[in-house]
Amino acid sequence: MYWNSRQVTEKRTLPFAASTRDTARAALGVAAGKVERLAEQHPDYFPLYTHEGRWKHGKESWTNWCEGFLGGQMWLFHELGLGDQWRARAEHYSVLVEQRQHDRDVHDLGFVLCPTWQKWAELDGGTEQKKVVVQGGRTMALRLNDQGGFLRSFLAPDSNFIDIMMNIGIIALAALETGDDNLMAIARRHCDTTRKYLVRGDGSVSHEGIYDLGTGEFLRQTTQQGWRNDSSWARGLAWSLYGFTSMYALTGDTHLLRTAIANADYWIEHTQADPVPPNDFDEPHPTRPWESSAAACAAGGLIMLAALVEDDTLAQRYHRHAETTVRRLCEPLFLGIDPAWEGVLKHGSYHERKGLGVDESVMWGDYFFVETLARVVRG
Ligand code: GLY
């Protein structure tokens, strides 16, 4: 989600095979049909995950972080020319989340406001839209634990989530828009702290870090959604890979690029047999073989990284793996072609430990799948 505001020039644009682009175009048609149906059947409703393939159910959310992903898909459908209806819908679903710019309860304002208001700002060059993003960045920056040098997660003041790497970009965007160096310093501190304590030597990541609230000292790695505290939760790695790549693009800091490369190399080494990983790379006998939303996000991160790295061989490797992943996710096993299934991408999982949205469609999985497909068809 570095959008158009990158500080680093892309080194290359690598082509996708014509057959992959055709497959992606067809999958985008399926996705647009699913979102159309959801918007018509349940107007102004923001689901998180399906239950037995249906979006509307009364199950627990844990936290409210997915409200930008519907509007985000609509903006992409509009940008790709998939129908005249999408522009007004995208604006409407963006307006529905406008007040989240002041939301201090979640660490997810990048997820909420970048696919919607940042995208809108970039398509229209609108200053009013940019103000929403800037305020969202300022609100996020209030989460800083100054002693520990990290933004606290929604869960507790001593907790830093790897997921925040996907949201820290909104602070960088606000800093670039306003020239506020303090905002940029906060964003970079969070990245440095996360690199130091949550990213491991082999390129895998911990989901969560816990800090001493008195001193700011880092205490331990933990997890909420992975298998164990010392294991590698697949979506967390995808968040890190995509997030560090975005932050490199927004800052030009090569430390962040090196971290993204370490994440990408771990990802590729561990997804050779199947580009779609299970929920956790380390779980000896995963109960379910796939967590497709992680693959959708990682593929988008790999496409961005392939455009940014200096080394052509590395770039080819990332690009090829992303293409293989896209083709896999477009297979009937993963693409919700069946009209009875309301989501786009099947076999995602939200929270295995809590039993929420397990082996279902998940709203961020659908968004990052559509975003990645859009990257493929744009070429
Ligand atoms: N906590 C956000 C996620 O499920 O990835």
C-alpha cells in the first residue's frame, strides 16, 4: 500500500504471461460479481469473514479493522473500468469510514483509510481526501510508546503486533503530505523497533512483541494467531514482507529493503511445494492445509519488491513466485466460483485459536487478492 507516494524509483516492470493476465482478468470479473451481490443484498454492511460461505452471521469480530477493504475493492473495480456503478459505490463506502480518521481504539487505520481515502485522493488529486489520510496518520501516531519506540497494538499498551507494519505507512504518507518530520520519525522508529525485536535472523517474524511499560525494555516474542510463541505465523510474515517493502518505498531506507528481502526469501523457501501456506509454517501437522489470505498479500508484496530491488535475478525470482501464487489462487479450489459461496477467495483463516473464520473467505483476503490481480492486469 505504498500507492503513488513512493520516494524510490521502480527499477523495472516485469511482464506477466498473457495467459496469467487473462486468468487474472476473469478472476476480477468473479470478484466484482461477488462484491456487487454483497452490496445489493446487505447495503452498508462490513463483514469480516464468511461462515459456511455466507457473509452475514452474528459471530464475533475480535476487532474492527476490515471496513476499508470493501470500498478499496470498489475503487479498484472503478479504476480498472469494470462498470459505471463502482465510482459512486466506492465514494459511498469510503464516506462510511471517514470518521475512523479519529479512531484511537485500533492500530489498523492504514487498512481502513488507505484503500479508500488515499486511493480516492490519488485518483482525483483531491486535497479534501488527503486531509482524512493525514488525520488518520496523526491519530495512529498517538499510539507511540516513546520509551519502547513502537506503536501499541489494539490489545494492550505493552504489545506490538507485526500487523502494524501494514498500517505504519499512513503515518509516512501523512508526513510526506505535511512535511512533518516528527511524524516520519515516529514511523521510522516503529519500523526499527519491529525489525530489531520481531524479525528473526532467518527472515521469519514473531506475531507480537511484549515490552516493559516502565522502562520500554523488550521482554519476549509471543503470538495471538500463530501456532506458538516461537513459530512463524504465515500471515504475519506476509504483513511484514509487504509492510517493509512499502516502508522502503515511502522512505528510501535500505535497512527496510533488506528486511523485506529477508522476509521474501523465507517466504519463498517455505512455499516451494505449494505457494499457498498453512496458517503457520512451523506447525508440524497443520489441521488445515491453507491460509489463502496470506498468499494473496505476499504475492502483492513480492510484485512490489520485484520492481524495487537492484538485483535482476532476485527481481525475477520474486516476480515468478508471485505469478505462480496468482495462478494457484485463481484455480477453482480457491476462487469462489460457486454462486452459493459469497466470498471471492476460499480457504482463508482469521483466528484458528479462537475458531473465528476458519477455512472461510476473509475480507482482507478478498481485498489483497483483488489488489494483486489489479497489479497483474495493469502489467
Ligand atoms: N489481526 C489481523 C489479522 O488477522 O491479520
